[in-house]
Amino acid sequence: MRHLRWLVGLVISAVALYVAFVGVEWRQVGTSLAEANYLLVLAVIPIMLAMIAMRAERWRLLFYPRKDIALSSTFGALSVGYMAGNVLPLQLGEVARAYVLGEDEGISKAHVLSTIAVERLIDIVVLLSILGLLIPFVDFPRAALFSAVLILIVAIVAIAVVVFAVVDRQRAGALLERILTLLPAWAAPRLRPIAVSALEGLSALSHLRVVALVLMWTVLSWASSATIIYLVLQAFSIDVPLTAAPFLLVATTFGFFIPSSPGAVGVYDIISIKTLTIVFSVAQEPAATYALVAHALYLLPPTILGAGYLLWRELKSRRARRRGEGGGPEDADMHESAPLGQVRVADLGGVSERHHPT
């Protein structure tokens, strides 16, 4: 089944890549690349690092009341997750970062996965809310307007569900179990561990201070992502309203849930290009130039950062083994690094999900 899913993803990526760039005048793309303001492109890098740090701090807060988890550990594990999502098949990014953080901080993988499930839930609610706020300011194609309004309604319902689950966890658990019993026999056993983990992870949000901080870092991180998109658009002098950046952010982020090759090759590009050409009336060549550069920025720096963290982690583990020569008190808390390719979904008891750093 996993091999079939991987094959389907490759086919979707190939088709999307063809549709995205068919008819593009590559000479004009080359001209746009030559005339770009690369100072704006370079300015994206520190913003991206700050954005990853914000998300790492948010992730750390979701382990409350535990406060001894190092920000460097969540930052490194998050970077590894981005790297794995960009280079490994089957959307293993979340699995990889859960494994790394669990090993580095001595936390159960199930607990780590529950916090990741809560992260995804919060992100989806925030992104849907952003899209709802954009409805009055974006000239949606008529066919998409109904979908946009429907999404706004879904966002409101999702917020209400999260609040209910936090305020009355016992009743929420009972209701969740009742819903699971209505599902087909094959679906309930698969969804129950995910739903229960997400519900357990929500316990950190029962503290108002944690909620406020988590929401602050979430909003700031997504604002940073929108800023990155805006800078890349400006680097190529693409004349679009300010609302184009957050709209592109929402569209491309949800695009990462579509099965595709590692790094969402083709899918990210076609969503970027079609959004710019259809919604914001940008010519195809500037849109294609933006898609190529923005996609490269979302793939390369996080991948390099994640690989660097894995290398540092392995070197640290080797030094500890050499000092300990079989395990002395100096390396009692060290965890040996397993090759990333040996991490399996079954080892964690969870579901992997790819999420790009935007």
C-alpha cells in the first residue's frame, strides 16, 4: 500500500509539473531571473530561520507542564522534519522529527506525536481563519467563492470544537468515542490512536498563559511566512496586492496535503502559478519564475539546516561513545543516533504528515 501511495504521488507530481510549466516562455523566465533583486531574496534566509525558531518555541510550549525541553532540541528536530519531508518518500517528515526529539529528550514517541497533532490542528484553524479574513479583500473567481465561504464556516466550527475539547475534555472524549463507533470497521482502529493523541495533546492548552503564547508564536510564524512570500514577489517586481502573500501562503500550505513526490514537486508549483495567474492576473512567466525561486527557498535552507543538525548530533554521539567507552556517567543521558532511513512509522505508532515551513 505504501509503495502504491508513493507511486501515485510521483504520478501526481509529474502531471502537476507538466501542467504548471506547459507553454512557459523560458527565455522570459531567464530574463526575470537575471533582473531580480537578490538582496530581497537573501533577506528571506534570516526570516526563515526566525520562523523555524518561533515554531520550535511553540512546539516546546505544547509539552507543558514539562519545562526542561531545550529550544535547541525542538529547533533541531523541526529542521530534521523539514529535511525528511523534502527528501524522503511517504511524507515522513513528522515521523522523523518525533523520533529525533523523543531520542534527544527522552520523551515517549506517542507524547511527541500528540503535540504534533495539536500543532497541525492549530495551524489548520489559523490558516482557515486567515482565508476567511481574506474573503472580502480578494477577488475570488466565482466558482471558488462558495468554497471560500464554506471554508470560513469550517474554521469557525473548528475553533468551537477545539475550545470544547480543551474546556471539557471528558465529554469531548466520550463524544469522540461515539463518533468513532459510527465509522467503518477498518477506519476506527486507524483513527482512534490519532484522535486520542490529539485530545491528550490539547491538555497543555487548558492553561491560558500557554494558549496565549502558543497563539502568539503561531500567528507570528505564519506572518513571517507571508513576509517571505511577499519579499520574493517583490524581488521579481510582480505587481500584486498585499493580500496575495497570505493567500498564496494558505493555498500552497494546503497543497502539501496532496499526495506527491518529496518536496511537493509540481504540486507547489502549479498551485503557485495558477493562484497568481487566475486570482491575481499575473502573466505566466513571472508566476513561473516566482514558483521556481520560492520553491527552492522552501526546500534548500531547511534541508541544509536539518542535515547539519543530524551531522552535529551524530558527531556529538560519537564523541560521547569515545569518552564513555561503554557507558560512563558522562554519557548516561546521551542517545545514540539511528540512521534516518531506519526510522519507521510503525516504531512510533503514529501517522506521518508532511508540512512545509511556510
